[in-house]
Amino acid sequence: MKILILVHSATGHTLFVANELKMALQAKKHVVDLTPIVASDEKTQNESLISLSPLPTCAPYDLVLIGAPVRAFSATPAIKKALKQLEGIHGKNCILFTTEQLPLNFMGGNQAIKKMKNALLEKGALVVDSSIIHWNSPSKADAINAFINAVVQGYAYE
Ligand SMILES: Cc1cc2nc3c(=O)[nH]c(=O)nc-3n(C[C@H](O)[C@H](O)[C@H](O)COP(=O)(O)O)c2cc1C
């Protein structure tokens, strides 16, 4: 399969998960492109004040994985803006992931995933799975591995 990983990450946590996913999928012979979303301003919560690095079209891909951190109990302005701009996503299977510092899903993770999911549903994409990784959790590594295994097993190379 041809897989796109689109990731926004300000301090590297979500990018780490994205890179692990990439390596695991490549080991199963998938063709994987990883595109970081770089925002002109990481401090503002106002998405109209930021510009983004160029986004690829999702049209050539069989599966799109989208990751971004939690910010202020929601998704980041950069990922919200990127999902509005994203092209070629209609009808595509998508998997979402987020990283957050606080220990419980309702402390931002749920809201971030919901924001991203709704933005994708509006564009006719299909959200088939999602994961929230708690960066301070002692079981963080297990959570990352469980997520990666679920993605890899769900899309076994044929
Ligand atoms: C401005 C700001 C707001 C944040 N808000 C939250 C929050 O509401 N809930 C939470 O659990 N973590 C919050 N965090 C922590 C980040 O979500 C967490 O460190 C994440 O793993 C960072 O991912 P990154 O390294 O990919 O940018 C916030 C971080 C920053 C800088």
C-alpha cells in the first residue's frame, strides 16, 4: 500500500510516533511518505495568523495517517488549518493520533481527536482508528507499540 503520514509536532513527541510508524510500515513493505507540517507561528491559537509548509495531495495514497499534539485542550491551530486545506482526501481511510502531556484522555486528547475527525468527515474521509498517547505515562512505550501494531496488523501487506 501507499501510505501518507502527515504530522504536526512542535517539540518532537508526535514526530517520534510518526517515525516509528513509518519504520514499522516500511518493514512490512508498504511505501510510506512522511510529511511534517511546519507552522510559521507555534504560539498563537489563532489559525488565521499562521501559514503552513506545503501540503501534499492525498489522492495517490491508500491510507492517510494524521498526527498532531494536544494544545490548550484541543487540536493545534496548524492541524486544524491543514485539515481544511487538505486535498484528495474524499473517500480515503484515515487513522488519527495525538500526544498529550496530561494523564487522562478527557484532558485534551479526546477533544483533539474529535476536532480532527470532524474536519475529515466534513471532507468525506473515513476515520477508521485513532489513538491518544500520554507522554508522561510510564506505559507510554507500550501504548505506542500497541498503536503501531494495530495499524500494521490492520493493513497487512498483500
Ligand atoms: C501551549 C501548549 C498547550 C498544551 N496544552 C495541553 C493540554 O491541554 N493537554 C495536554 O495534555 N497537554 C498539553 N500540552 C502538552 C503537549 O500536548 C505535549 O507535550 C505533546 O506531546 C507535544 O507534542 P509535540 O512534541 O509533537 O509538539 C500543551 C503544550 C503546549 C506547548
